[in-house]
Amino acid sequence: MKKSIILGLAAAMALGAAAQVKPGVEVLRDRGFDILQGKRVGLITNPSGVDNKLQSTIDILHSAPGVELRALYGPEHGVRGDVHAGDHVDNAVDPATGVTMFSIYGKYRKPTPEMLDSIDVLVYDIQDNGCRSFTFISTMGLAMEACAELGKDFVVLDRPNPAGANKIEGCIVEDSCFSFVSQFPIPYLYGLTPGELATYLNEEGLLPDGRKVNLTVVPMEGYDRSMTFGDTGMPWVLPSPHQPNAESALYYPATGILGELYYVNIGVGYTLPFKLVAADWIDAAELSRRLNGLDIPGVMFRPIHIKPFYSTGKDQNLQGVEIYVTDAQAAPLTLIQFYVLQELADMYPDRRVMDAEDAAKRFGMFDKVVGSKNIRSLFTPRHRVEDMIDYWNKDVEPFRAASSKYYLYK
């Protein structure tokens, strides 16, 4: 037993030594938890909130001298990551620490005054994937709003943007499409770390009624914005069940919007979530040939045959393409799924996605995730990327100019 413990500690030390980047929680610990000293602390986190030796932020703050961890708050999937996507999270007690866990992905998505009554400061520490539709940033914004209303301090322990913090794609959310998957007027890939995004929302007056929260960001050390998550050397802990590795953050924006239509399988229900497109009516070799023939920068395709264990096409023999991102900075990640739809419409005119009756039932959610009804209306007549690409990219450079003043990293 002692030998296994020693080997485990050695492995953890080796893992930590491999990291080039210190997340905000480690920087805070190095500073002696200065901004939390003598305060009653609440923590929004999930399993991805760890240091480089995989110690949970929950346990770090619970054992920190001078810090009183009073409450935990569970976003989508829960504090310990044991809730499936979309399922409600229940209030409970964390068995490891005895600290009360409040659900903010159930009856309430914004912390109530009662939930925040026992704390002075609310800390946020979750690894995001850089996509607007990934709901953790919506949770962060609603928590900032609640703290602003009640005069509570808000702290973000910063983490990388795993696709690289220079990556901006998509139009800004339009009035008819705001929702929990498009909470803020930002592009789909917004090119900011969680701390930078919180600062942008706060300083640009994007919380309701232009309120501002007393915000502190604990920045990372050793990070630069061109890094993908793999470049950081940090251990990846899946922030949700279908984001099993750091590469997943590159493929979620490549097929996740398409996945809202349940028109084809995108690897969810198989071993490659978000990394493929397949159906029982697709000719894999021909679709692969066509997509590679487009010479899309930074991406390649290969034919694939699968039999999903669950979700769209469960237990059916499907075929299609597996996606390979070879250059994350060059690849137009969010457009990949639209190029796939373009080629499928050309191959199978009677199966055009925007004409499909089953897909039409999901158009409302599709528009909310996209952030605009105009993308669908532009794409539908001919199913051609060239008809919607200018609109999709119209806000990229204006947003880059507006948000760059809040950059914490070069």
C-alpha cells in the first residue's frame, strides 16, 4: 500500500512538472490565497477545476489556511461531473468535504440570494472549451449578475482557451436568439479566456442594467494566447462527458451546431464525439473525396464506418467522414459542418438538411446555438457556404478590436 502511494505521488509530481502553464488556482495558492483570507467562500466548479497534479480546487480551498469554504455550486453536469448533459442538478452535500452543494442547473440557473447568503465571495474555476454554446460561460455570467445585485465579490481563477485565444469565428448573437446557449453578444468562438471574458462582460456593461460586479481575475502564468490546450502541458479533465480529451475542444465547434438537428451522427454515441459525420445513406469514400477536394485550410477527412452505441443512428451501420484538424489556427472550425452539409446536398439533393422534416423540428434550437436566424435563411436556398460565409464572419474583426483591450496575455 505504501509503495503504491509513493508511486502515485511520484506520478502526480511528474505530471505537474510537465506543465508549462500554471492555472489560476495554482497562482492563488502561491500567493497564500491572499484575496480569500478571512472570507466566507463559495465555489462554482466541476471536475475540470484542478491543479496540475489533479488536486481538485474544492479540496485546495477546503484545506487552505484562513479560507472558509462555505458552499459549492453545481453547473451543468454537477460539481463532481456525475450528471448527464441537459439533466437537472440537485442540491446535495459534498461527501468529501461536507460542504453544501447548490444546484444552478435545475430550477435555478442563477444563484438565488438564499444560496449566496452564507458567503462573501464567489469563486469560479471551470475549464471551458471556447464555444459560446458551452453553457459554463452562461453560468459564469449569471453568477456575476447575482453577485453584482447583492454586493458579493466575484473571482475567476483563469484557465486556457483550448482552441487558442486568437480563435474568433461566427457572428454576434442577435436579439431573437439569446438563450442559455447564447447568453451574450459575442461570436461563437470568442477567443478569450474565462477571466478575459468576465472582464469584457463587466467592463462593456453587458450584465443586466449595465451593473458591474467587484471582479478579480487570478491570471495564469506561462500562458500565451496562441497556445492550444495541448501546448500548455496541463492535464485535461473532461469538463463534460463528450469532451474526453483536449482535442475535443477543436471538434465541438466543427460539428456541434450540426448536431442540434439530429440529422446525422456526429460521433456522439460512438468513440469519437464531435469528430465525424455519418449516416446510413452516405457514401463515405465519395464524401471524403469531395471534402478533401475543397482544400479547406488546416483540415483533412477520411472515410469512416461506425455503429453507434446510442444517440442518432443507434445500432445501425453508418458511414461518413472522420475529421482531422491539422492546423487549429488555420482551420475555419465552425464552417467545417457547413461544408459537409454543402457536399451532402450536392450528392443527395432529396436529403438537403434544411428541407428535412425531422430537422425542421429543431430549427429553433439551431438558430439559438448559431446566434442568428439569418445564417439558416442564407444557407437554405442553395446549401452553399459562399452564401453565408460573409455574414458568419462579419463581426469577427470588430469583436477582436473591442475585446483585445481586455487581453491578459500576449
